Amino acid sequence: MELMNAIHERKSYRKPYKPDPIPAEAIKEILEAGVAAPSGCNQQTTRFIGVNDPELAHKLAEIYDKPWALTAPAAILLLTKEHVSYRGNSYHIHDYSAAAENILLAAVDKGYATTWIEGQIEGEKARQMGDLLGVPQDLTVAIYMPLGIPAEENPGVAKMPFEDRAWLNGYGKSF
């Protein structure tokens, strides 16, 4: 799939998945896209866990507690920790956000569907997911992405027109 097609085809998927297993090699390639993401001051604060063990994927979905996620045969988790750079800032949120976008695009490129789940797992759910997967205490599960082949069509949401959000050479100036 061409990059621009993947960008336009990517939609957050919150519906049932087919039970087809996701091969480890496919997850590895998707995670390689995450690792390739830019990183503020090259701190590389994001860590990744791919899960294709159906039992573990189901346990993660139980922690998340949404029925559609229980059907996902796999999952991806992005881990982070705040790390102050030599410039005095922490870019950990920027880092895992860039990595997440790469992962979303790589997943759609391979024919899979997922969504970025962050705020709904903050705190206790993130700790439970981390404990389940043996994540060290100094890292936090920042993003959970159920992963699989979509079982239903996903039309996505309506996007505002390009002309209402993007301009050239100044705010409100048309292309």
C-alpha cells in the first residue's frame, strides 16, 4: 500500500475482530515502524510489547473492559517513562505519539485494524497491564492497541474539510 493510501485508509477500529491469529513476524514489522519513529533529542523513551498469545491478549482486553476488545487476537503496548533531556524537557509523550502513528499506519498497511487507547487505561488499568506483562516499575504502559483483522466494515468518522483546517502562507489563506 502506498503511504498516502495508508494515511487515508487508517481509521480507529472499535468493533469485533476475526479470530485469525496474527503472526509474530507481522507484529515485529509493525513494531519496527514504531521503533523507527522520531524521538525528541534522540532520547528514544518509548518501549514496545507485541502480544499474539490469545490468552494474554484476552487478559489485556479484560483489564481494558470493552466487549469489542475481547475479540482481538493480538495487542500492542507502548511503554514510556519521563526522561529529562539535556535541554531540560521531557519528550516522552511526543515520542510515544510519533511511534503510535507509525504503528497505526503499519497496521493498516498489513490489513489489520486497531485504535490508540490511552486515557481510558491511565492509572490502575495501565499498572495491571504492565504487571501482566512483567513491565518494570519504572516504565508506564502509555498506549494499548488491540490488533486484528476487522470483522466488520469501518466507515470511520467524518473529517472536517481540508480547507477549514489547512492553509498556505498564513491562517485562512487558501491554497
